[in-house]
Amino acid sequence: MTNQNSCTSVAQQCQFHFSDGRFCRMLRAPAHPLFCTFHARQELQLLQSQRLGDEISASLNGDFLTATDINHVLGKLFTAVAQDRIPPRKAAILAHLGRVLLSSLPHVKKEFPFSYKFDHWKEVLENAAPLSDPPSLSDLDSSPVSLPEPQEPDSPAELLDPDSPEEG
């Protein structure tokens, strides 16, 4: 009786090795030079996690001083969970932190009164960086160097307009 795995060359097998020294025995994914589909997806998630965290936490003006800022971030969090890019447990923790931020806004407004002019607020919303598209397995050939960097939000000083009357 011959072992079917002996027919498969090492070059066609996944090159992921476990902590105990064993190698994965799955066939290498056609779209990835080293790993099977499962381990290629894990690698991609690791490469994308930092960028995704930066994208989600980028508020409209760089701070979390308005309900619009927090709502914008929670909307991106909702999108990322719906695309299965964030584990539901981590999303629940982040959503709870968003709720805490929202509950503290009245105190922030007392300490730091400010308001937006409508035209400026509309411009900020139009220029807000959306959440990037989720990666696909066909994108596995991209290296971490080729991943686009998230856009930096505008500085809070540019967005605050102390001359306009406070809106309540």
C-alpha cells in the first residue's frame, strides 16, 4: 500500500510549520507561493490587522470630541464586522468603548465648547477616509510593502471654528 502523500512533492505542499516542528500537509494554494488557503488567509489577516485598526480608529477630525466623530468610527466598525474582518467579540468591546465615549460627550462640551459651520462640517464628511475594501485570496501575492497607507485625518485646529455660535 503506497502513501498518497508521498506522491505530492514538497513544493506543492503548504510550508507552514507548527510550533512542535510539524508541517501542514495541505496542498499549497495556487494564489500563494508558500501556504495553503487556510494559512494564506491567516497571513493576510495578520498583514491587514494594523492597517484596519488605523482605518477604523481614524475619526473625522482626529479626536473623539463629537457624536459625529464617534458615529463615523462606529459605522466603520459595523462595516468591518459585516465583512468578517473583525472578530465579533473584539467588535463588542469596541462598541462598548464607543458607548462610553458617547456618554462622556456632554462633559466634554462643558469643558471645551466648540462648533462647526455647516459647510465646513459637510466638507469634512465628504473628505472622510472610508474603510478599505476587504482583501481577497487573489490579493495574496501583495507584500506588506505594497499595502496602501491610511490617510491622516485633518488636524483638529483646522476643523474647529470658535467664531461661530455654539450649536446645541
